[in-house]
Amino acid sequence: MTLSIGHFIAGQAEPGTGERSGPVFNPSTGEEIARCPYASRATLDRAVAAAGEAARQWGRASHATRQAVIFKLRELVIANTDLLAETIGREHGKTLADAKGEIGRAVEGIEFAVNAPQVTKGEFAANVGGDIDVFSLRVPIGVVGAITPFNFPIMVPAVMMTMAVSVGNAIVWKPSEKVPSTALIFARLWQQAGLPDGVFNVVQGDKDMVDAMLEHPGIAGVSFVGSTAVGEYVYQKGTSHNKRVAAFTGGKNHMLVMPDADLESAASAFVSAGFGSASQRCMAVSLLLPVGEETADRLRELVLQKTRALHIGAYNDPRADFGAVVSLQSKQAVERAIGTCIEQGGELLLDGRGLRVPGHENGYYIGPTLFDRVTTGMELYQQEIFGPVRGIMRPASFDEALAITNAHEYGNGAVIFTRDGKSAHRFMHEIESGMIGVNVPVPLPAGFFNFGGLRRSKFGEGHLYGPDAARFYTKIKTVSQRWPEPDQQAAPVSLAFNP
Ligand code: NAD
């Protein structure tokens, strides 16, 4: 399946009107490989109109009808794994193995979405008084606007939107303009799975399209994943236009290692969870916090040894552990952050700047970069650096490590490595993070649990996937119902209270 980049509206691929467009790069080579047309407001109007029309029918479709489409979608995503992985790798830069891992997680989210009726079936109380039964109905909200980041071109969209479709909504999706092609494949797979035209639409674009979606009266709710600054803006603007908004944003995920931990596995976990996908993951471990100097010294050696063994290469290099970062701007920002950390007194153990990958000299590569003696006053602690720069901090105690973690503005994920149940127990109760790992490097919840951070890693209620996502994409109606016999008196209408 080859598609030129464009929009997908009411079941038809559209090339775009060519008003505005932006370049799409292959980060592994630095080549511009395509231009992505950006939709105009008029194009968005057509997409929302198509979605609104389709949502009325789809919202009334039986659960069995919707589930049959989603089961089929699951098969099609699996059957198209190679095509999806190649498309993701070419535009994102992540390795094919990593892209396939992402597809596996997307499939998990799709699988859980068929369970939506378990969450949306509502409540019932018989005879609350006067033969009146009361029950609740969860109904679709209508048209959902989806805005997604570059770093998971299929996983984030799949987990987000399959649930929204499963409970009866229609979609208008604006993918990241850096990775626009996967969206068109996904739209075609929905169509092949039997989804009626108009339920799933794609409009390409940048900030302007996000603004147009947030202002559009035909969009009832917005699901956003991306950086914190943009997510906060989307949340505030969307809610000011009376939409429900859930925004899942940046992370700075700390890994505490107690002196009693298995240091060998803690080091492996830090290196894989820290540098995988060139650290461009919201759940990447950013900072290592070994408790006590002795633990820090031992762990530092193990981490250095394992990090030095990492191989960096093009997305289709089977030996590569990770690939290029997504753009030249991103490479420059990460290299600037390395310079700042040196100026601020971080101890540079490994410097990934200036890495050259033979045959791909213009690719956006940065080697794994590691600092020791990072402190809370440094940018490397304060900011989410979306590239392969990781740091070691040196808390003297468990309490200090906990305080450092909880003082951060983000609360996406946090993990502890220990053999002591008491430390783990305190950690899970006292840490202010939405997703917590105990001897688990990336605590990405299974598809049937809720995914979402705390603090400034999430704006609004709702979760990206899991049971709460089914709730976010539905609204509640509560029905009080009485069926009197023809000769029975009408129910009293007054609010009289006679204690
Ligand atoms: P981004 O915020 O730059 O872009 C996200 C989306 O917003 C894109 O579709 C983009 O076109 C749009 N956008 C960009 N700038 C905008 C602006 N000024 N106004 C309105 N819309 C704008 O994020 P990104 O660089 O694509 O993705 C990386 C970020 O996403 C990281 O911060 C990462 O932690 C976060 N992320 C979070 C999660 C999570 O679940 N919490 C998951 C994946 C990624």
C-alpha cells in the first residue's frame, strides 16, 4: 500500500489543497522525503461535518457491530506490521524492532477497546420509590478531536482512538506533522475492517489546525498527547470552548535504586529504559537516583559499561539499539542542553555530541550521553530533555530521593529497584506519580488498566487508555422510569418533605 501524504475524509484520501505545507524528513539520513499539506479551516469543516453525520449512525450501531470491526482491525494491524514499522522508522528514526514493539502495544490497546461495554453498561436501581426504576445510560459524546505527538505514530493514536470509536464516537485526527504517513495507513485499515466512511477522518496540519479544532463547535471532546506547554494550552483553550479535554503531557521519570537492589538488573533497566528510542518516550527513565555514595559508585560503573556497548544507527540497521532523534532542531536542542549541563557543573561521563554514523553523515544522531552529580538546580533535572542525555543524582537517603522526585513538576512515571518490601510500600504510597514501577523499568500499564500521569504530566480528568478512557468518551444520562397501570394515579409531582 503506497499513499501520498494528504487528508482522509469521509472514506476518501485527499491530496490537500496546497495552501500551506511542511517538510517531512527521514531522520536517519537527514533527507526531505515528502511535503505534508496542511488542511485549511474549510477542510476541517468538511471533516467535522462528515464525522458528525457518521457519528449519528455509528453511535446507534450495536456493540456487536462495533466489536466486529475492532476485531478485524486488530487482525489488519498485525498483518500490516512490516508496512507500519517501515513507515514509522522512516519518518521517526526509531529502529524497526522498536517500531514493532510499539505496534504490539497498539494491538494491546485495540484488544482492550472491545471490552468497552463492560465499562459503559451503566447502573440500575429497581424501585427507588413508587415503582420507579432508575438507570444510567452512557452514550457517545459525538465527534472527538484527536491530536497526537511524533514519538508514537501508531501506539498513541491506536489506544486513544480505538476506545473512542468502540463506544460509538467519530474521529477527526490531526497527527504530528513530523510523522504524517502512518495516519493514512491506519485510516485505510479502519476502512478495510468495515468501519463506515466518515467515522474516522484525518486532517494534516500544525498549530493552526490545533487552534481550528479547539474552536470548532462540531467537536465535543479533545484528546491530546504531547509536550506540557502545548498540552496546558490545549486544555485551557479547549475547555474555554466548552469541550471536555484530556491532555497527556511531558515526563521526567526518576529511578530510585536502594543499596539492597540487584544492581546488575537495575543498571540494565536504566540503560534500556533510559536510552531506548533515543530517549524520545514520555515514560523513558531520565534520572538515576542510587541511594548512598557506595550504591552510586557501583551503579555508575555498571551503567557506563552497558551504555558504552550501545550501537547507534539508521532505523533499518538491525544492529542498532537506537536511532536518530526526530529532527535537526531536536538534535540542536539536545546538544545545547548537554552544553548547559556542563556549564552548570554536571560531571560529563559520556559525550554523544558529534557522533557520525558511516553512510548517514547528515542523519540527526546523538550518541548516549551520561552525566553524574546532577543536582536539582540544573536544567537536566528541571527540563524534559527529549534525546539521549541521562543523569545520575546522588541522594544520601531514601527520604531525600523521594523528596527530589516529588519536587519535580512532572509526575508521569517513577520506579524503585529494591529487595525490601517496606521501601517499595512507602514508595508507592508516597510518590506523586501516575504510574509506578517496582523492579520494573517502564511501568506502562497493561491495556486494561488506566494510563495517565499526575501533576503537570496530565491536564483534565480521564486516562489515555483503560476503563477511564471509555468513561471519558461517553456522557451520562440518568433515567427515572415508571410504568403505572392504567387505573393507577399519576406519581406525585410536588417536592413535599414530611419527616
Ligand atoms: P508537541 O507538543 O510538540 O506536539 C504535539 C501535537 O501538538 C502535535 O500534533 C503538534 O502538531 C501540535 N503542536 C505543536 N506545537 C503546538 C502549538 N504551539 N500549539 C498547538 N499545537 C501544537 O509534542 P511532540 O514533540 O510531538 O511529542 C513529544 C512530547 O509528547 C514529549 O513532551 C512527550 O513527553 C510527550 N508525550 C507524552 C505522552 C504521555 O502519555 N504523557 C506520550 C507520548 C508523548
